Amino acid sequence: MNTGSDESGEVAAVTDEPKSEPPLGSRAPEFIKARRALHLSWQVGVFVVGLAVVVAGVIMLPLPGPGWLVIFGGMALWATEFVWAQLVLRWTKRKVTEATQRALDPKVRRRNIILTSVGLVIIGVLLTIYFWKFGFAMPWKIKE
């Protein structure tokens, strides 16, 4: 039986942790990393493009568009070259995974379904009262 170890008597522990993450650092091609000036200009280019994407995402937050998705895309661009962005992206992925697991918890799902149902009932009651009192008139056309 393969225990996952070359040592006798050791048993590999099964954990829920993800497989090992790629090493931190630049993912630039080797011929670019070999020349300092070329690597620096590569990093500047990656930073500028990533900054443009992140700024576009921030602009999309109040405007129509997938703001957060674009911001995370810019962070992913930065993460190809900068360790700090790789760490932020890893932290974000970990937090999203934890939030997903919490949201899938049966107790939390039941609570969310109950709260959503109560909210829909309240909205339905308010709409019924509004239509009973004013009919299908728009609020800016009511003359009372």
C-alpha cells in the first residue's frame, strides 16, 4: 500500500487543504528574466496594463459592467509578476472558498431562504396596498 512516504511506518494524512500552490515570483519567460533591463521593462508593462484594467474595474463599480470581475482580472495580471499581488489573490481565493462553504451550510441556507421568503411577503403586501389605494398609476402621476 502506498502511504505517500518513503519512510516506513508513516501514514500520509488526508487533509481538505488544496494541493500545493505554485511558487511565488515572476512568471516572465526565462529570456526576459535573464536580462535585468528587459525584465524591469516587462514589469513596468505588466504594472501599467494591470493598473489600466483595475482602474477600468473601479470605474465599472458604479456604472454598468462587471466591475469586481475586471478588478480581479487586473489583480490576476499583476499576480503574474508581483509577489504582493499573488499573496492578495491567494487570500481572496481562500476567503471566497470559505464564504462559499459557509453559504452551502444547511443552517445558513435555511436561514437565507426564510429571510428571502419573509422579504418577498413584505414586498408583496406593500405592493398590494399600493395598488389597492392608487391602482396602476406611477408615483409621479398621483394627484393626491
